Amino acid sequence: MLFWTIGWPIIWVLIGSFSFTGNAPPEIVAYTRGAISISMMVFGLMTAGMANLPGNIAQDRERGLLTKIMSMPISPWRDFTGRILALLAFSVLSAMLVIAVGFACGARFFFTGIDFMASLAFILLIFVASAGIGMLIGTFVKHVHGAIMSGVGLTVVSAALSGVMTPYAYLPSVLQDFARIYPISSANSAITYLLVGEEYAGYNPLSTSQPFLTALVALLLFVLGLITYSRFCWKKE
Amino acid sequence: MKSNITNYNSILYGREQAIQTFAVLADSVTKEYGKKEVLKKVNLKINKGEFYALMGPNGSGKTTLASILASVKSLTSGKIEIFGKKPEDAKKITGYVPQENFSSPLLTGKENLMYFAELLGYKKSEAVEMVEELLKKVGLWEDANKRVSHYSGGMRKRLEVATILFPGLKLLILDEPTTGLDPSARRKFLGLVQELRNKETTILLITHIGADADLASRVGLIDRGVIIAEDQPEKLKRNSGLENVVNIETSIKNNKVASLLSEFSEKMKVLETETGYRVFTEDVERATPKIVRSLDEIGCKVIRIETVKPSLEDVFFKLTERKVSEVD
């Protein structure tokens, strides 16, 4: 799992930074590398939530830890909080490593205090949405490998279709609509917009209603995942 | 309407006394998975401080019953009380070690127990002392800082038992804890279980191994969702009608040998073991030479023949005509 969450995004930061920017004018290379680094950081966060988390849930179920915990005087919420905090720590580590590699490769960002704080809020929304989807996968896919691969598959496909790994401007209009609704890609665009510029985001994701839609759908996914997990994973058969 | 068992207890001991007397009280417990009835109106009473073994083959319903007592599974009908409380309300006093190895192989023994201590809400300073005490109790203090992936099967099981030794737990449920352990690790583990016996702690051991069940003060034999017999191990053996058992190690094991041996076994089939057969006969002295001769005539060498006392496996076989190691 370390490979998909940290290794894979770093590999793509390296490939993207040196292969995709070959013919670009020098003045935009650093920011292109910045946009690539952000996309790959988002990809890492997606994998952590959508593949790591369900993999852990399935593993705990398979080796009897979930059964053991269910027999103890612990509420599902406590178990859930522990999982989310562990995931948060891992996601922060993954994001920092990917961005650090980006920096080392020459990526640059526009930093202002407010933009940075707003970017952190969008990163949190990506984390929340990914964790929600991860809990849904972990609840319904029982086997460890199945859970991990379902998460990785969903991450790769949704990242490709929603503009996380492909430029928003090149997406067909139907996928552009999807990119705005899918909170992970709209948050990715918002971070790119804030830290690199609108031309890299492809549109203005901070227009009036878009941030609310992003936050709303991200929170909905999280709540749905949470309810599903506490109801079905902790369900007494 | 109150159940018969509850009424019986209440009449005999009064309500308060009944609660104090029985650690586990199961009344007509039924569990169904779809159309399959896994437990069929099971009644079970385990006294406070008792060491009770529930023995049966795989698929007999013993793990399901343990899971219901541990509040991991629900029952379809019937009633269960753990020290007078519903299983879900008795989690603070019930410790459950499931069959699977649930400890994390990536963490050390100490870290695993710290994790459970923190889950149970102990402060870190309290937990450190308690974990040290528990590791010493299960004989793992010297290996406390080793990763569990480097533990043997027996060590890992002892570590997992330590998770139910936190203060306040009165009912300990151990589901098949010795499965997969080598004989020496098994002995060591069972020694630990024996040490846990005291007036305040009730132990329920789920097993399919007669020698493990032998250690209990009372044994229940469960088959196809029904407890078919229940008593002290020695009484179960004595009352089974089995006087002596001829244990034979043979050079060949096949239908012909089994069929020949069954002629010496009264009203019963012979029980096949790993190395040969067990024959149930009243007149051992007369039967033994005949058995050796008959086997010799069909070209089967007798490697070893001995008369032994019946085991709980033999009792189970006598009652069900099935081996306890058989899978349903």
C-alpha cells in the first residue's frame, strides 16, 4: 500500500516534472511542476482513503480484530475515530512527501497566508470525501485484496475521468460536469487555482456556488460512509 | 412470559441469588442463518467461578454460541444472561478471545496490549504498569518488545489471552485457543488457563479436543446445535457405558481392517484415529489376543496395542457415532 499511496505519486511527480515539461517555456515550467505535484498529492490522498482505509478494515475483519473489538465495551464511533486519525496521520505524511519531492524537482507555488489556509481546507475536503468512499468500499468488499484493488481501481479511474490526472480543459463537457460535482477533483482544481493559477485549474473553482457544492458533496460522502460503516461493519449477524 | 429456567432459578434462589449464582444462563437459545438452524433451543447454565468446556465438532454451533455470549452475534430466539445482564450490557465483564489470531503481527507484544488498554480507556501511565503486569502473568515479559510476527503460535495465543485479563472481567470466553499449537505450546497454554481459575473468574473454553476439555470442572458436548450431554468429565466417561477402550496402532488403515475390528466392538463402529483405531469392548482381556490374531491373518501388522480409559472423544463418538474432529 505504501507504493500506491506514496511511491506511485512520487514516481509520477518525477516523470511529470521532467518529461511533460520538456518543451514548455522556462517561465511556466516551475508552476507546471507545481500543478503536477498538487495532482499527485491529491492522488496519494485518494489512495490512502479509498484503498488503504478499506484494506485495513477488511484486514481487521479477516484476522478477527473487528470481532474482538465488537466484543469489547467500545462504540463504533470510537473505532471509527481511531481509524480516521490514523488515516489522517498517514495522509499528511504522504502529502508532505509528495510535495517535498515536487519542490526538489523544481516545483513552485504562489504562497499567501489566506490561499495556503484555504488550500488546507480543500485538502481536508479531499481527505473527508476519500475516507467516506473508503468506508463504503471497506464495508461491502470483504476480502483484503479485493478491498485494496477496488480502491486503487476507483482512484485511478475517477482521477482520470475527473481531471485530477488529466487537464480539465481536455475533458469532454460531460466529464467537465462530473469534475465539478466530484468533490475530490473540484477541490484539486481549487488548490491548483489558489497555489498555481487559473490557467492550470482550467476554470474558476472558487466561483460563488462551487466551493459549497464541493464541501457539501464531500461531507455527504463522509456521512454516508460513516453511517454505512457503523451500521453494517458493526452489525451483529 | 418468563422462561422456565429463569423461573426455576428465581424459585430456588430468589432473583438476586440467581443472578449471583449463574455466570451464564442460556434459555432455549436458537440461532438461524436463513433456513439453517445452527443452535436448537440450547439451555446452558454455568456457575460463577466455574471452568466449563463446550466440546463439539466443527459446525456443531459452539463458536456461534460463544459469539452470542460475547455479544458479537445476535440470537434468533431465546434468552441469555451474563451475570444477570444481557450480553450487550455485560461487555465490561466479558472477555472474548476469538479463534482467529487478532493481534497485529507488525506491533510488539507490548504495543498490542497498549492498544487494547487504550481502547478500554486506561490512561497511558496506568496502562504501562498494567500491561507489564499482564505480560508477566502470561509469561511474555522477556519478549514484550519483540514483534508479534516473531512470536510462536503459543506465544501469540498467550498474548491474546492477556487482552482478557484486564481488571474487572469476570467471564472469559476462549474459542478454540489450542488449535494449531504444538503439544508443548498446548501444555503451556493450558497451564496458563488453569492458573486463571479462581472464585471470581468464570471460564468458558470452546474446543474440539477432549484432553483440553478434561481440564474443565464441567463439560458440555454439543452436536448439530444441541447440547447432548453435560457433566463432570469423569462422570461423563463413567456414565457413558464405556469400560475400556483398545487403542491399536496398525501398519495399514483401510475399510477391510475397520470392518474386521468392528466385529469386536459392541454395537458400535470403530473409531479411526491418526495412527490406527480405537475399539470399544467390555471384555478386553479376551478380545485383545483375538484382535491381534485376526489382523495378522489379513496381513495387517499391529505396531502397538494398549488398553486405555475412554476419552471424551470416545464418549462423543459413542453418543453420536461421529468423530469430534469431523466437519459437518
